[in-house]
Amino acid sequence: MDAPLGTFDTARSAPDALHLLTRPVADAVRHWRGSIPVQDLVHVDTDPDLADTAAFVEHYGADLLATSANCVVVSGKRGGASTLAACVVLSATKVDVNGVVRRHLGARKASFAPMDTATGETGMEYGGITPIGLPADWQILVDAAVADLPYVLIGSGTRRGKLIVPGKALAELPGATVVDGLGVAV
């Protein structure tokens, strides 16, 4: 199988790569719903030492930066309550945590979740967190620029491997909301 983006040695339909995914991601693929067929989700094998965006695009091709997205875990706080959510933005942008995210979550304060919280709550590896397979009660904020892409490269739950999925599939995830201006220029 050829990947719809980039040039990778190994690409396969995500249902054929369940053994390479973390449990929550594999479960989400197994129970996939939405207008996009699960076979349109593609897993590509990548070097785990190159999972971070800068190293990844330097090795696999700078052209991938325009179609790559990061999924970051944020924490919104209001009073004594804390809410975890995920934000998906293009890799060339940063999440507007103190503006768009804080207002959307109705929080007095919003910040990036600590790494141990992000990995512990998602069951995914740091540097590979993906919106596919997140806890059911989480909000997933997807930047409109990501949702509009024919295909986007995102984490697979592990540092080894990425998923290539239609942007529309991310917009249709349970708990997802498409948000204009979520990602701002770096």
C-alpha cells in the first residue's frame, strides 16, 4: 500500500496495524464509526527517535510539515475543578491555550498538561499522542485548518509510527469540535 502523503517504507491500513498501536488507539480503530471508512486510516512505520516534528520533517521531508498535526493535552481549571482536553493543530502552529482554549473550556486558567498526566490519562506515549482513542469524556478541539486537509499526518499513540487520516475523520471523532483559530503562527 502507498501512503497518501510522503514516502514511507512501510504503509498499511490501520486495521492491519493494530499490533503496532497502543490499546486505546487499537480499540478506537476496531470500533471505528463515521463517514470515513476505517480502511482510509493508514499507519506508516517511522523511526521512534524521529517522532518529534522538527526531526521528523528533516528526515522524512519538509513537505510533510504542511500536512502534519500535533495533538496536545491541555488542562482547564475553574474553581477546584480541572478538565482535560486535547487540541489538534498543524505542526507549524502552536495552540492558543490562553485565548481560544481557555474560553472554549470555560476555564479561568488553561495550560499544557504535565507529561505524566498526558501519558497516564491517554495510555499513549509522549510524542505520539493522537486524538484517536482518547477517553470518551474528553473534548477534542480540532483546528479548522486540520479538518480541512484531505489527509493529515498525526501520532499513532506510540513514537514508532504515524497515522495518516482524512482531516474530516478527526472532525467526526466523538467529542470533537472544529475550532477556527485554535492554532496560531509560531
